[in-house]
Amino acid sequence: MNAAPQILKTATYYLGFREIGNNEGFEDAIFEKYMRDRGFETGLAWCSFFAELVYWGTYIKRQKELDKLFNGSAVQTFHNFKNSDWNVSGVPAPGSLAVWQKYQDGVSRWQGHIAIVESSKIIMKGVESKGVITTIDGNSNEDGSRNGYMVARVTRVLNWEENNGLRILGFIIPKEL
């Protein structure tokens, strides 16, 4: 059974949930508990913990496996999935995890961001095309910051060559239920 509808239903439910501020915790006590159960600690960026929460709630029979694959670092999470039997792709699909890595002056950094793909499309302008994805992100905002304060819906142009900012690493494709 296709897991994407359940992943998106769960992620969409959390839209608008907010943190207290500066990664200190969350306004909603139940969301706070769920995030702490996934590994969130005060002061940590929480995009990866949110992605794990959504997948963890979808893949009940794979929770132990997911506990090993997800990490507080979006970049490390991507590599953990890439080195497992999950499919990693350069093409987004609904329910997949989009993972970015931060670059500064063309040099990769350990920081990144992870979000759940809601939809994707190609925009054509003459002979040029750009991939655009809409995601549901933890630790973001309406402007798409990777250091935000809420679960937000964000639309981004896919950038595979960013030298100063977030560069897409790829997409972790959901498994069947």
C-alpha cells in the first residue's frame, strides 16, 4: 500500500504547530512530548525530529528501523537512509523526504534541512525549466527559513548547485506500507 497519503495526512495535521522560541520547546504539550520522544532536546534544530515523527507515525512496523536511520542532523539522516535498503533519488515524490546540505563558498558544511515533499512540478520558461517542490517543514516559517519557529508549507525552486546556502542532496522515497 502506498504510504504517501498517510505521510501527507500526518504532516498536514501539524501545519501551524509552533515552538516557544529559540528551539526551547513547543506551545502544544502533546507535540512537545512527541518531539522529545523522537529525540528533540532544548536548543536543537528540530526539522529532522519532525520528519521522524511523521514517518514514525506512518510506519508502525518499522519504528525500530527508523530510530536507527533518523538523526538530529538532516545530512546524517540522508546518509543513513542512502546506506540502507531505502531508495534515494534525485526526483521528488509525494511523501518523500527532501534533504538539503548547507554550502558556504562552495564548501559543504555539516548543517542542512529536511522536509516532507507534498508536491512537485516543472516550470518551463522558454527552453529553460526549473523544478519546484512544495514541502511541509518543521523548524521553518512561511518564508522557508531552515531556522524558523513552526511547521510550515514552503515552496522552493530545486537548487543542485547552490554555493552559498542550501543545496539539495536528494530525496528519500517512502516504502510501501
